[in-house]
Amino acid sequence: MTLTTFRVVFFGTLLLVSLPVAASADSIDITYAAVQADETKTVISANAIIELNSTIERGLKSGVPLEFVVDVKIIQPSRWWFDKTLVSAQRRYSLTYYELTRHYRVSVIDEDITVNFRSLLTALEYMGDIAGIQIDDNSNTSDHPPAEHWRSMADAQGAIRVFLDTASLPLPLRPQLLVSDSWRLHSEEYRWAIN
């Protein structure tokens, strides 16, 4: 066996052994979503069940902060082309674990809301209880019609998805994203009729 062959076999085996195995309990399931509207504003509320796999949970307990994104939009479906997005909004959550005090902190980024929890389950339930994402768009352009217009459209649909933002993970973890799906966590897009 030559030195080059030995290096290829050695580093290939090392790479395969070091890859984490993802557990089966890693999903985000959206169970409910609705739009509440009055004359001044329109908000979306939803419920999502978030479950972390063992790799993400180990990373969180080791000090890796996790950012989750809730992406909501009102769309006009199209048969022949891409769906038209009428208005959209996002809410970002940060989940961190503090070993010294043994608590989890959920922060709603850009809204200056921070809540502490003693268990991971209650922190995930808090993030999954999505309430009050305002989606009104006051701009009146050809791309984004006013709220009165899309509220009265018969075929308008709401769409929501929740995912772990892998771009916000620390740099040393990012190469692992190329070879493993253990850090990828997202929901399917959940759609419902507005009217």
C-alpha cells in the first residue's frame, strides 16, 4: 500500500466515522394557521410543533445559539406560472441555552422580547405558538396591492413555513452542512384559504 492510498483510506474512514447520525425526531409540523383582520391591520397566527434531533440538541446544550425563522406570506396561486406573492413578513427567534443557570432563553429578534424557560420542551412550545405577525403592506404598487384588494380576492391563500436558519450557525459548523443533513430542520409550506 502506497502512502497516497493510505492517506485516502485513512482520511476517508475518519470522515465517515466523524459524521453524526441524525435521529428520527427532527421535524417542524405546522398544525394550524389563520388570518385575523380588522380595518387597521391584518395579523397571522399559527401553531407549530418543533422537535429537535439529538445533534441539534447537543449543539444547543454545548452553547450553539439557534435561530428559527417564521416566513409568512399572502399569495395568489397560479396554474401556469409561479405563485404571486402579494405581501410577506418574517419573524425570527433565537434559542440559547445557559449551562450555568440551566435555563433556555427565547428571544424574538427585532421585537425586544426575551423569555426564559427551565425546560427545552416549554421553550419549543413557546416558539411554536406563533401569534400576531403583522402582514399589512401599506405600499400601493403594482407588485403589492393594498390590503383591501387581497383581502377581497377569492383565490388568495396564506402560506407559512418555519425553519432553522443554517446561515446563522457558527462558521465551524457550516462545512458539516455540506455532508450531513443533521443540522437541517424545516417545515413543509402550510397553505390555507384566506376567504
